[in-house]
Amino acid sequence: MSDIRHQLRDLRVKEGVTQTDLAKSVGLNRTSITNIESLRQKLTMDNLICIADALDYRVEVKFVKRR
């Protein structure tokens, strides 16, 4: 499975939203969005939920037992 930050980037691009527009809608700066997508900045659960909401998605968490 790809990293969740890569999934966010892919969704942002799919929805035609720029990093700048996404940053404005979630109250971050563009650099923060760039750093989150490029794995240079940690992604908090709060930011994950805000970003997903801004892209009109919801976050679902699934626990899977280790084998």
C-alpha cells in the first residue's frame, strides 16, 4: 500500500486542486502541503481529516491483525 501522503497527493491531483488552493482551504501554507506530500513533514490526524474534507473525502481507519 502506498503511503497515505502519496494517496493525498494523488487525490488532490485527481480533483484538480492546486497545493495553494488546498493550503488555503485547510489553513496551512503551500510549503506545508508540499512538505507533507513529499514526506518531509509529519501528517497529523487533524490535518489529514481537514485535507480529506477539503477534497470532499472522508477518512476511514481499518485495523488489520498482524499475521
